[in-house]
Amino acid sequence: MAVDRRRFLTVLGSASLAWPRAVAALERDLHDGGEPDDELFWSVIRGQFLIPDERIYLNNGTLGPSPRVVVDAVTEHTRRVAQTYPPGVAWNDLKRSLSGLLGGDPEGFIFPRNTTEAMNFIANGVEVGYGDAVLSTDHEHIGGLEPWKLVTTRRGARLDIVSLPSTPRSADELVQSVWGGVTPETRVICVSHMTFTTGTVLPIPELASRCAEKGMVLAVDGAHPPGMLDVDLDVVGGDMYASSPHKWLLAPQGTGLLYISDVWRERLWPTLASGGWDDLTLGAHRLNHLGTFDESRLAGLLAAVEWAGAIRMPRIEARIRYLRDMLEAGLRTIPGLHVVGAQQEEQKGGMVSFSLDGVESSQLQQHLSRAENVRTRVIGEYDYGWMRLSTHVYNSPEQITRVLELVDDVARNGLPA
């Protein structure tokens, strides 16, 4: 996306918006570098955030802190509504901007509040009946799994759960782990593009191809990759792709995303019915008819997508991986520490999970928070008990080094009394 085609100066009906000019200025100010270890470049990006200097935030996998331009976009839109100007959603601009960043047909995007809501739209919208089976895994977030529990329980269908390896050796091992659970009754497969537990990237294109051959629906929980990885939805495949831009795309809280493949835009039953729900000429957009809602979050989403486009996703992904590599390599040198997750780089992203002998992850979390104001995530689901750390463009090598020092000290000397 080239910022010099700045048509967003008139977004939401006003030529006075400041955030589009701020995005354009950022792109002009960025020099030609941007290599993963170009600290001058990334210090400029760090300056876009409101994160206190003393804060080490390593929990982007739960909620991403928005850059200033996104906060300004939300504020400007909210102020316009308070001034009684028509709120309005620039649907076409938003869809085209997302398509430019994530691939896919602009007409396939709809905007629920989060991945959980998007997965409910999918589960309630697909025809699953008595005797059918839905297949999922033991590394799914509750927001992706519980909608299928509800639907299969209510409709007399079956929910089958397969076990994924915590430290997969290859993409083929992951494919076989999922496909081994397929039965003649399997109607839907619902899996994560990247597991929230270990940050493992599943080979969705291969699963999509197999599902298409068998006439099965593939619903993808893509909460994490958009904004972390240079995603192309046309390449990823699958029938529906749900995501939470308020994570790695750094959009406002309550900003969700659902991409629907062409064949399903007229077939998916709406979960919420409003005017036009049955107008099939609207395609996927009929599912955007949700009644009155906070449209400022969509203004913020548009700003977040444009901000990422100004920096460019290949740069962002490379920086995230650079910091993750530094973090993972350091963790692997700590005695008694065990990293869980994929072994091959193509199955990795921006998250690292681990356990430390003799130390509960929740206790380590509390220690890091008290000692150096570090924000982390403990994966308590499924009784895994791992600590998960996430890296993003606002982090620095100095922060990674400091966290490694803290964890190493606990490994060698135990938690302070």
C-alpha cells in the first residue's frame, strides 16, 4: 500500500482528520533501512507508542498496545460523533486497505468484535446436524473451541479433539496429527493458524487442500498471524478465517475480523439478524449489518492497517522474528528451562513458551512483574502451565536481554523469599 495515494483524508466525511497525515509523515520519515537489527529505525517506531519507558511488555499475544495514530483515529471519530456529525463507516476503504495488507478479496471481510465472536458466527452459520462431527485440537483457545461445543451439543453432533505435539518436528507431523482424527462423519475441521499455547504455525494450505477434496469445511482461528506474519489469505486458504486485529495488528480493543471465501458469502447463516440479512446480493457484507455499534473501533482498525502498511509487513515480521530468535536462543542456555514449540523456523512466529524446573510459571510471572515491570502470559489452559512471551516492534534487544537475565537468575538462585 502506497501512502502517497492518501484517499483517507476524507474518511468518515471529514477533510480535517489528523491521523492519515500522521501515517503519511511516518512513511516519509522512515529511512531506507529497516533491517531487523537497525536500532535507529526501530527506535523511531518505538516512539510511536505510549508504553512507559520502564515497562517491558511481552504479552502482545493477548492484547497489542495501539500506536498513537490509532488512538488518535479512535478519538477523532468519537469526537465527531459527539459533535453530531454522521458517524459513518468507510466500508470500501477499510476493506481495500485490509486486502492490500492481508490479501484476499475486499468483499470477503466482515467485522465482528473479536475472534471469539467471529468463530461464533462461523459455528452458528454452518449447517451442522445430528450425527455430524466437528474436529478440533487440544491447543485451541476457548474462543475458538467453545462455539463448537455449544453448537454440537445443541444439534446432536459430535466434537472430536485430536492431540497436537507440543514440540512438532515438521509440518507433516502437524498435518498427520490433525488428519488422523478425520472420520466419515467429519463435517468441519476447526484449527488455529498459530496456536496460542506455543506459537506453532500449522500448515493450513495443506489442510485446506485436503478439506476441499473431501468436501469438508475448514474454519481457521487466525487470531495471531495478521500483523505478526506477512499473511496472504489467498495462499492460506480455508473457508473462513477469524482474527483479532487488536493483537498483532495493534488495532483498538473490540476489533475483530472475519474473512469468508467466495463460496460461503451467500451460504453462511447470520448469527445476528438485521436489515438485509437475507439480501444475498450483498454477499458477506450482509453480516456487517449488526445494528448500532461503536464505529470508532473501525476507524482505529483502518488507521492500524495503514500504519502497518507504511512500515511494511515484511519489515515488521523480520523484526518480530529477530527479537523472538534472540529471546529463544537466550532461554535455551538457561539451566533447567525447557522451550516448547515448533523446531523448524517456518512453524515459528513471534511467541515463545517454556517451563522452568521447580518454578511455577505463575510465580515466575509475579516475580518478573514486581522486579522489572514485565508483562507476560501464563498458559494455564489444558493444565500446560507454560509461560509465554511475545515480541513486537516496540520491544528492544535491551529489554530482551534484561528479561533473560531475570529468568536466568531465578533458574540459578531460585525465587526471592
